[in-house]
Amino acid sequence: MIRINLLKPETKDIRENVTTQGVVEEGAKKGPNIGSLIFLILIIALGAVFFFQKKAFDRENALLATARKDKAALQYVEAKLEQQRLARASLDQKIILIENLNAQRDLAPRLMDELSRRLPEWVWLTEVVYDAKGIQIKGRALTNNLIADYISGLEASPQVMNVNLVSSTQKTTQGDQYQEFSLRAMVEKKPELVPAPAAPGPGAKPAAKKGVQP
């Protein structure tokens, strides 16, 4: 006679089912707790990142505001410096103008003295005009040779250069003939000092004016 126990396998299956169900329930209980923890950590990390980014953004805004204030102050200083530069340039121009006027005032008597000293006999000056381009000389002479002598004398002068004959026209006044001439020349800006001629001694005869040969 053979006996078969049908209860033990059922018991084993029941234990296995109970054990498996418990493990599943325990896993189900632990799963949501880990996910919540990870989500909380993620929220905290995002909050920290947002906080530091906002702090950095505020710092950059503060630096930008300071830079704008500095730029406005610098523009004001640059405007003042530009005004000072323009005022100085205007003052320098006035100083140069005054110096040029003083130089011309000193040049005029020296130039007239030089033009008179170079005159040959029987040559007279009627007009002398000085401008930025040079000097224009008008006068009268008995002959063209005397005009040529005067030009040679002026070219030998340290104050006059590039002497050119503009015109020479024969004129007649009350039966007397003469040459009316016009010269153009350049003037040295800083003429050399011309020593005054020595006074003649007692009883000496005045010397006649002669043209200076080049």
C-alpha cells in the first residue's frame, strides 16, 4: 500500500507565497522613500544654484551701475579737459600773433634803413608795401642801369632776397625824363643787426651814395 502526503507541498507553496508577498510589500514600502529623498536633494540643489546665480547677478548689476557712474564722471572730466585744451590753443594763437606783430614792428625800421642804405645816387623810393608775401618797392631812377644797380645792392643784403623787377616805365615830367620802376622781393624774418655808420669827423665831406656791387 502506497501513501501519498498531499498536505506538505501545499504548505510549502503557501510559505513561498507568503515570503514572496512580504518581500514585495517591503520593497514597495522602501521604494517611495528613496525617490522622495532623491527629489528633495534635487530641489535643494536647484535652490542653491538659483541662490548663487541670483547673488552673482546682483553683484554684476552693482558693478555695472558703478561702471556707469564712473563713465559719466569720466565724460565730464574729458569735457572739461577739452575746454581747457581749446582755451590753451586760443591763447597760444594769440601769443603767436603778438610775437609776429612785435617782430614786424621791429622789422619795419630795420628794413627801411636797409632799403635806404642800398639806394644808388639818383634813385628815389616813392612807396614800400610789406605783406605776408614779401615786400613791394616802387620808385624812380634816371636810368635803367641805376635800377639794375639797386637790384644788385638789394640782393647783397642779408635782409632781402629774391629781388625781381616787376615793371620799368619811362616817364616825362616838365621836360625831365626818368624811369618809374616796381620791384618785388622776399624779406628775411629775422634780419641781422646793421651797425650804424660812424659819424664823420670835423671838416669831413659827406660821402656820395653809391650802388653796392654784388
